[in-house]
Amino acid sequence: GGGGGGGGGGGSFDAATLGRSHFSGGIRPPSLKSLYPPKGHIAGGTLLTLHGGGFRRGPGLAVRFAVENEFAEVPAVFVSKTQVECVTPRRDSVHTAHVTATNGDGAWSAHPLVYVHGSGTFLAFTFDNSNPGCQGCNYGGFQ
């Protein structure tokens, strides 16, 4: 008959280390609940605060702004597991962007430009060309 199965490897297998370095069953992305301010200038440079949950400190923490054919990913600053901050990117035109976030592990809070209930969490941020600090002013700063 065949020989018995080999014994377990001696001490080289560390389950705790393996568990930390590889999550079987998928990585949980952050979730988004709100952002402030809701709009900013297309020149970029608006300090944006995102509120949600599941944020983790790390080099890959990022926020993505998506519109039909224009994507921008900017680094985010970890404030807490429920809050991150980023600076909005420069955009070519006035529009409302689809906003998602990642902890840098490849899992985003939602797929870009998928507006389907249950497909993750995303927010909207409006890029406009009004004067910074002059809400309601039109081009040129006149009321």
C-alpha cells in the first residue's frame, strides 16, 4: 500500500504572520458617508475632508475623482479611521466628479462611475469656476 502522508513542517510556518500579510476572502475597502466642502474651483487646491469608515494609515491612501473621461487620483492624509483629507486636483472643465477612496490595497470604496445602489460607497464633488471664497459670485467676481 501507499505510504502515509508526511508530517507537518517544523516551525517554519507562522499562521499569525500569514494571517496579517494575506487576507483570504477579500480586503474591505473604506466606506464614504460625506465630504466637505461639496464644491471647489477647477484650478484645484481645495482642502477636502471625507468622512466615512475603515480608513487605514498607509502610503497608498488615496482619493479618486472621476468623470466620464478624466480620472485623477490624489494622495490622502490619514486623520482617523473615520476621516481623511486630500487636496483636490486641477480639472479641465466644470463638472461633478464621482469620488471614491482606497487604503492602497487595490480595494476602492466603489468602482469608478458605477452609480448602482449596493455597488459600494461614493460621493459627489462639484468642480466649478467661481472665485474661491466668493460663493455665489459669477466669473469676474461680480454678484
